[in-house]
Amino acid sequence: MTAGNMELFDAGTKGRGLRARRDINTGEVLFAEPSYAAVVFNSLASQVCHSCFRRQANLHRCAQCRFAHYCDRTCQTAGWDDHKQECAAIRKSGSVPNENVRLAARLLWRRNRDQGLASDSQLVPVDQLQDHLTDLPAGELEKLELDVRNFLRFWSCGTKQHPSEYISHIFGIIKFNGLTLQDQRGQESVGLGLFPNLSLVNHDCWPNCTATLNHGNRSAVSSTLHSPLRMELRALGKISEGEELTVSYVDFLNLSADRQKQLKERFQLDCSCNHCTQHIGDDLMAAAAEEKPSADVVKEVAAFSKETLEKVEKARHDGDHGQVLKLCQQCLEKQEKVLAETHLCKLRVLSALVEVLSYLRKFSEAAEYARKMLEGYRKLYPPYYPQLGLALMRAGVTHWHAGQVEVGHKMICKAYRIMIVTHGPNHSITKDLESMRSLTELELKALKENVLDMKNLQMTSSSSADESSKDFLRKQ
């Protein structure tokens, strides 16, 4: 089957996959897919819009179920088809089930509305995605069966009932194909969604594409000009006709063995990409400092760092920013002359340190550590990668707040060039970067004008002083 720039093909041991039907340019959108079904996490139900998935204050609550929240009437109207039966089910059951149950219900209500037919743009029907139920360990299978029982209590469609085996199949699809959805700033996971076409894109630790959530635009006066929440698949570099399209299911900043473990546990996937089989990047991610300490010392400091990072996470969760700062500084001191700038433990401590110092408004210190962190990131990440762009953006803002406007402006410009490729010009993050780029540019211009004015003033003062000195000498 084909759709636009891509086609479905047999990818051998990986199963089905998607490949390019023509040559693709860097940053080009291969497809944009609205969610088949999506839900906000229960824990963020009152903080995130249930239609556009933007996180913001003063949301409007659904007057009937009192659970769903929306930006305004426009978002509520746009989301009504997806929420209507969920709303009735919540009122009928008197409680709200977890997000997996809600997503399964929305998926089946959508399927019933579509009469089980896939749209023209859908490469496969949603219920033909892989569930991997036979690969699930006993503990995970028990959790899934509990979700099935909770679903059957919640299900209130009334028009069509489904056997429990089919419901288990749907939950398997959600477990292995569901995607976490980020807020509009890319800072936090706020929900869970299912995108059938995107589910066909296979994993590679060094991918040629990235999937980015675009929250759509509903600010236009006419609803016909509104754009929906959608996932966009963008090329990270040039892709040749016939080349397989890939994305990374996990963050690359992990040792190959750890990535393989994550992929097996989360997706029942045995990764055989070049970076895993050849352990590319592992040497840098576990590198010792230039002082060449012994292997035992490196191992000891790495173990200490991992324990510290666990304590940091607990202190962060408790809101104890002073303790986070203390732990990070102690750990960084111990890492000095032992772990390289690219060592994962050092990068994670630096990231936590930059975050807490920025929160405490100690921007000059945060900027210094942000530069060190970026040095490591640049050696590990591909040139166009969302995480690198976000790190550059945050570092640029930190330098800007520290009064280092020129350095901050350069970082923001670099982040913008990456985000244009990975997120596109209309994404809220890219628009924020464009605004910051303009503001820092204006600030730099103003600073240069002030410097010139000061120089002119100093030259004028100096000339006046010279004339006064000459007058004084003549009088003598």
C-alpha cells in the first residue's frame, strides 16, 4: 500500500515497515497524521486541554462529567466527537478509569463510528497493528488483564459489545504502539495517543526521521482554517528513494546494551542497528577523563554518580532544590579528573545542575555548566536532533538571563536552525525561538549602540580635557 511520500513494505525480520517513494530533502514532512485516539493523563486532567493537549492555566471544565478540561469553547467543540461517549460513560459509572482504559474506549468508539473501516490515508486498520501478547511476561499480562476487567465495567457504548479476547488485543496494541504526547513546549509528557501509520515506522538508534507532535492551530476566526492535533514525520537528512524510514523509540544517550534492554522491555524489540551491533558511541559515553584514572576508580565514581542521581531525583520530587544543588555539586567534584565530558553520568549531573541553578536564578553559574553539557551533547548527538535543539535553546536562554547576550543569541540561532528541521516553522517551540532570536538581536544592537555612544562621549570628554590642559599650560 502507498500513501503520499511513502509505501508499506516487508522489512524482513522487523516485520512491516515504511520506505520513501522518492528522494526526500532534509526537514521535509513525509506525512502528518491526526491521532486516531488520544487521552490526557489522569494526573494532569485539569491542567492540560483534552483537545489540543496544550498545558495552561484557567481551563474550562466540562459541565457534565466535570473531568475533561478545555482551553475554550472552540477546543471543547472540536473535541466533542471524541469526548461525547466518554462523558456519558464517566457519568454513568461514577468514576474515571486510568488512561489506558480511556484510550481503549476512545479507540473502539472511533472504530464503531467509522464502522471498522480505515480511511484512505490509513495504511492499515488500527486493529491490525501488532499486539505482541504472546511475548508479554506474566506480570505484565496480569496488569493488562486487570485493565481489560476495568474496561468491561466502564464500557457503556451499548450498540456493540466485544469479547474479552478482542479487548485484550486492543490493550496489546496500545501497550506496544501507544505514544506519549508532549506539551506545547516539549518539556513534559501529558498524554497518550495512537497513530496507526506512525506505528509502522521501525526503530533505529540513529534514525533518518523524527516524529514531532504539532498541537494544531485553532486561533483563526473561521473554523474551516483550524488545523488539528497531529504527529508529523520529518526527515533529519536527505533520504533516497527506496530507503527505509526510521525513528528512535528511545533516547540515544544510553549505552547500546541499555538501549537494547529498554527496547526489549518496552517494545519486545531486538535491536540490530549498526550503533547497537558495533557499539558506536559507547566508548564516549563511558569515557574516562584525559588524566587517565584507573578502571577501578572510573567504575567507583560511576557507581557513586548513579546513586547520587537517584537521590537527586528524590530531592527534585520532594521540591528540595537546595539538596539537589548540594548533591550535584558534590558529585561533580568527585567526577573531576575521572569522568570525561561525554560520560553519561557527568552529562546527567550537569543537566540537573543547570536546571536547579536556573530555578534558583543563579544564571551565571548555570551558563557555565550549560556550556560544558553542550560540549558533550555535540559529540554524541546527530547534527539535527530534537534533544540537541532543546538543549541549545535552554542554554541560550540561560546565557541571555546571565547577561551574556551575544553567546545566548548564537545558541538560540543554532537551536532555531535545528528546530526548523525537526519541528518546522509553525511549531510553538520554533515560534518561541524566532521571538527570542529577534529579541536578543535587538538587545545586541542596543548594546552596541550604547557602546558607540559611550565611546563618542569618552572621545568628546578626552578632547575637552586636552583643550583644558593646553589652556592651562599656555596660562602658565
